[in-house]
Amino acid sequence: MDTNDPVRGTALGSAPVPLSVLDLAGVGSGLTARDALVAGVALARLAEARGYHRYWVAEHHSMPGVASSSPAVILAHLAAHTERIRLGSGGVMLPNHAPLVIAEQFGTLEALAPGRIDLGLGRAPGTDGATAAALRRTDRLNEGADEFPQQLSELIRFLDDDFPDGHPYARIHAIPGPVQGTVPGGVQSSARPPIWLLGSSTFSARLAAVLGLPFAFAHHFSAANTEPALEMYRRSFRPSEVLDEPYALIGVAALAAEEEKDARRQVLSGALAMLRLRTGRPGLVPSPEEAEAYEFGPAERDFVDAWLGNVVHGTPDAVREGLDALVRRTGAQELMITANAHTPSARLRSYELIADAYGLPGGA
């Protein structure tokens, strides 16, 4: 496998596929956004040292328990504190932004960390409708989602600096960008971040397939749609200059601890946080003590049980077995692990234990 491939990763140790990290920058009760972001730097460094392939952050808004409203800012900070690991968005919500702004932001990131940046794009708002309207300065939200293919095409042209003559944007250039290599004295590289399409249904799976782009599926919160979306992507895939065959990763919620009960306490915190979000009561990620003391009603208990059914958790061996089974079932070519728990140290320890379970580099 080409080690310079900007898309495909390499499986290390006994892992069946490359392993990566999705950091939701969760803010726990009693902690601050700074705590979450500082923990993110520590996690990125650990991931780099232990052979995780890439590290992505997501775009969310108006959620007290999530500190990742500005992926480009976080990625610039992470780039300054790492050396090799790929960094990217999982994802930037394209309808929230002008394509030129995204091209400028990720052109800047590419200049800061050449060859290490991924641009993952989604078409959901990453928030509720009212917040999306405030972001976009319009209440025509469905229109924004429907225009996603057009917005994507425009973004790609800004990144490649190849609007045709006569196009209204033909004389507009995303800076930093390829145009800087074409002007007198220019030595700018034409390289740009690879684009990934993200999805939780079949819409982006089909679009990624038609365009020959890599696809990332949000199994961690849309598990029922994982296999249909991946099947759609593979069946409809058309080779492109980017990929000659499909490449799909899936996001998976997983948390390991030395004792199963400790893992259960942490993931219950994440489940309660999601319950509150889904029922219109977003807040900080509750502590394990708060989650254990919470009195779940019957419907709430059903939701939490169903949610935890898709979270791979337990001892390192149990998590390894669960991840291996998920790869066999879905055929995913990469796993992007997210650990939505209250305690930063528990999240970091989980990634370390998973790396140990697969014999990834850098272990004791």
C-alpha cells in the first residue's frame, strides 16, 4: 500500500483495519471547554504515538456539552502540537458556510500541516433548526440541504482553482491555494486536502459513490442505516482520479476500561447526555455518579438500553472482539473510534487500552 496515499490508511498490529479517532470535545459536568480542548491535544498526541491513522473533530453548535463549534480553529491548534497524524473534520457542515470560506480555511490548514489535512463534509446542520437559521442568516433550511451537491461542486472548484472562463467566480481565488503557484514567482503546491463525504443515511453514500470520493458513515448514532448505506456506496461507486475503488470508514462509539463496570459507568454518562439532547434538554455530559443516580422512566430506559447496544464497551479484550465483529459485519475499511464519556482521563485511557489490545506501536 502506498504510504503517501492521502485517503487509505494502513492496519497496524493485529487490527483488522486502520484505527482512527473522532473527538467530539465533550464537556463534562464540573469541567470547562478549555478542559475538553486541552484533553483533545493530549489525545491527539497519544493517538499519534500509538499509531492511530487520523484524528477528526466535528462541527456542533449551541450544545453546552460539546466544545467543537469551530473545527478549523481546533485543527490549527492540533496541527501545532502534532507532527504526523492526519487531522480533519468529521465534519464541516457545508450548508452552514460559504464554500469559499471553507476553501480558505482548509487551504490555510494545508499550508500549516502539508499533506496531513482531511476535509470531511456533511449536509446536516449540526444543531437545531433555530441555530441553523442563525448560522445561515436564513430560515430556508431545506433549501440549503437540497443544494448540497451544487455547494460541493463549487467548493471543489475553489479548492482546485478551476472555474471555467466566463463563470462569475472565475477571477476569485481561495488563498492559500493553487493560484499562488501559477503567478510569477509562485512556488505554491497544487496539493489540497482530500474531500470525504459524511452521512447517516443513503443520500451522501450515493453522492460519494457517483463522485468517486471516500465515504464516512456515522454508525455511532445511526447504526440501523450502516449496512444499507455502505451497500449503496459500494454498488453505485464510480472510479475517479481520487479513488479506483470504494473506501469507507465508519464512526463507532467504543470505550475500554480495565474493569467492565468502570467502562459501563462512563458510557452511561454519554447515554444520559444523548437522552437529554434528544429530548430537548441539552447540557453538560453528566458525571458517572449523576448518571448512576438518575431515575430513568420506562421510555428513557428503553432509549438508553438501545443506545448502549451500539456502544462497544467493556474490558480491552471485549472491545477488541466487538470491533472485530463490526468489521466482519460491515466490511468497513477503517474504524473511527469515539469515546463519549464524562471523564477526560477515562477517554485517554480507553484509546491506550484499545491500542494495547491490538498491539499497536508505542506500547509498554
